[in-house]
Amino acid sequence: MHEISPGAAPLATPLAFGHGPSWANRFAVAPLTNLQSHPDGTLSDDEHAWLVRRAQGGFGMVMTCASHVSREGQAFPGQLAAWDDRFLPGLSRLAAGIRDAGGVATLQLHHGGRRADAALSGVPVLAPWDDPAKGARALTTAEVERVVADFTGAAVRAERAGFHGVEVHGAHGYLLCQFLSPRNARADHYGGSYENRTRVLWEILRGIRSVTGPDFQVGLRLTPERNGIPLAEARDLAGEVMASGILDYLDMSLWDVFKEPHEEDQRDRLLIDHFTGLPRGGTRLGVAGGIGSAPDASWCLEHGADFVLVGAGAILHHDFPSLALADPDFRLVHPRPREHFVAESVGPAFLDYLATNWTDFVS
């Protein structure tokens, strides 16, 4: 373990929550699609090694990839599953590995909605509205209620497996983000007005809190842009969930923490400042998007964030927190050869995905 530089004290400070354990520092592993689970959704040795290594590297919180809570919700090959008790052995092994390595273990809960893939799941795609181009059928009201039960059931399963908490994936155009979109013109009480479009999210959050224990952490990921959601609505929702007392933390995925809002009439401040300026009570606020150095992480805390979620840095360096805390000028350098990633416990499936989809990452 590297020594902590004096300037890194804020990043090294433990973070306490209303429920569950404190995090040892302000660094969390972002939930990263890594394609490493077995085709049936069970945990693989490669995925276990990838995540446990990040806990060994000093991340205060280690989060899984998006784990689908309904069979029809699968969006990626090699996606971790949490929709049935058959997945408990692998989930339990993963939670124990992260815990034993000193990290707080979080399972991200996900449903692909219209972005799911029937060829992978073997069942039809379901979404808030009919979308023939995606082969998606609109969920009935009863099916929406079943999805709510699937999210809460997966949270109970995560707690049984030994995870410290869950994060609900409400971002990046997947099912819950689709419900939030103004495109959601459903005629029932899950569509149309802002109140109706946010209803399913509130039912899931309240449901998870009601069926899990007092030491179980509940987080939520939202993204304020690129999915048709007006920034004003995203800001209102972020403020409401932080003020509700239900959440332990809100994870705002900004794509780029340094950017201005996409909407020209909202450019009176940076996008991050639209959220760090909101009252949050006891809810912690994290940000993600292009945090590739120790100065980047420090800048986010200076702008009011409580913690940062690291993606590329966690892939390139299992011990990114230790490196950033030891050197206030530490910055990522890439591309790196494949051998570097192998040494960092990035499995073959994940490495091929990175080489194919992440420009200037794998040399």
C-alpha cells in the first residue's frame, strides 16, 4: 500500500451512510459492462477475479456490472443475472470475495427494457411502449407491477448473498430510464405525467427499502442527458430522491464531469453543478464520467461531490485509489498492451470487448 499524500486527505476520508458500513475512501468502482459471466448468467472465475482484485486494490466500494433482475431484461452477452435463486451461489461467492478483500460489495440491479436482447434471453422484449423496430411489446400494468417485484426480489437475493447493498440502474436508456422519458405516453398510471413516469422508480426504491434490513445500503444511478429527459426534470428527480431519505447515495452518471449541459438554456453552470448544488440531507452524491486522474477526483469533491465512480481507471489499475492517494498528480496513461490488462485481472472476454469498443485503450 502506498503512503497517502497530504493533498489527498479529502479523497482518503472514510464516507459514512445512513445504512450499512462506511466506505474506506471516496473511490468506487463504476458498474462496468464486462461480458465475463457464463452464458446462463452465473458468475465466472474471470468476473470474480476482476472484481475482487479491485477490492484488494483499495476501492472503498466495489460494484458489479448491471445484473438483470428479470429474465427478459438481459441486454448483453455474458451478463450477470440475479433473477432467480439459482444464481445465489455465485453471487454469494462474489460478495464474500469483495468483503474479505476489504471492500464494500454492491450489486447493481438492471433491466434492459427495449434495449434487451431476445436472442440472449430466449423470451420477448418488454418495454414501456410498443417498439416494433426493437421487437418490443408494451408491458401490461400487471407486468410493470411484476417488474417492481423483480427488482425488490433481486435486492432481497443480494442481501441473502451477503452484499452490503444494491444500486438501482435508472440510467443510460434502459428500462427505468425509458419510463422516465417523455416518450413514455402510457395510458395507465405509469405514463404520461411526470408523476406517473417516475412512479415505477419510486415503487422500486420504497419496495427495496421495505424488504431489506436496516444495515443494507440502497443507491440509485441516474443520467441527466442523452436519453430525451429534460435537464430540469432530471434535476427535480435527483433532488426529490435525495430528500426522500430512502437512498444512501445517488450516483449521477454525467458521461463527462467537466462538461456543460447539452441544453443551451441551461449553460449558466457546469452540468455537475446542477446536482451538487441540490439539498441532499443525509444522502451522499457521487459522480461518474471521465475521471482519469487524481486531480480529476479532487476537482469533483471540490465541486461538491461526496465520492467518485471510476471506470477506465479501475480497468487500467486495480489499485487506482492507492496510486491516486499517493501521488496528487497521478494520471492514466493509455493505450496499454494486452499483457498489461491480463496482469490487472481483466479476462479474455472483457479484454476483447475493450479492444473492440474502447478507442485508444488497448494497443
